[in-house]
Amino acid sequence: MARRAKRPAEAGIGGTTLRLDLRAASGRYPGDPGIAELVAEVSARSPLFARLWDEGEVGIRRSGRKRVAHPVAGEMEPHIDVLYVPERDQRVVLYTVAPGTPSHEAMKPLRVVGTQDLSPR
């Protein structure tokens, strides 16, 4: 499974994208104990997060880039588009790479890998 490679600016939970998304969720579910617990826990561990959380900024990411460390393809940075389905409280995240980019080249082996098991035996 791919894992997200953190950029230095995103290394802490004070990262804008995560914080704004969590703020939006707290607005959709006011009084949710799970959200309140998470905010309290992260605020206690990160003064930066606590300060930024108190500012009350809300946002929903619609697009952007993510750096991903894929176990087969390696590092890549796809563009993401997030499509929201509010009545179902779901989102669809589309990952795309532009032809000719290093990320596009990194994706090529994945076309033939399919469901093969490449784990060491």
C-alpha cells in the first residue's frame, strides 16, 4: 500500500490541509465526541495546532498535489481532485499524473504489475 511522504511544512498536524478538513468536519458534526477528543489530544501535543485551531479558519480541499512513496513505483507527486457528495457524506479522490513527468514515468510499471504479489518470499 502506498504511503504519503510528508513535506517539511506538513510534518506536524498543524498542516493547513488536515487542520482545515478537520475544522470542516467539526462544523458538520458539532458536538461529536470523537472529533472533540482528537482536537483536544492534538492541541495538547502541538501548540502550533492549538493556536491555528483557535483562529477558526475553515476550508475544504478541492484540488492539490500529494507526494506519495509507493512501494513499487517509488516517489511520485500526483495531482489530486476531490469530488464531494455531501448528501452521502462521501468524497471521491482522483489522482492523476501529467504525461512526460517523472510521476508519469513512475506510474508505468504499475500498468503491468496488476495483482501480482511482489513481496519478498
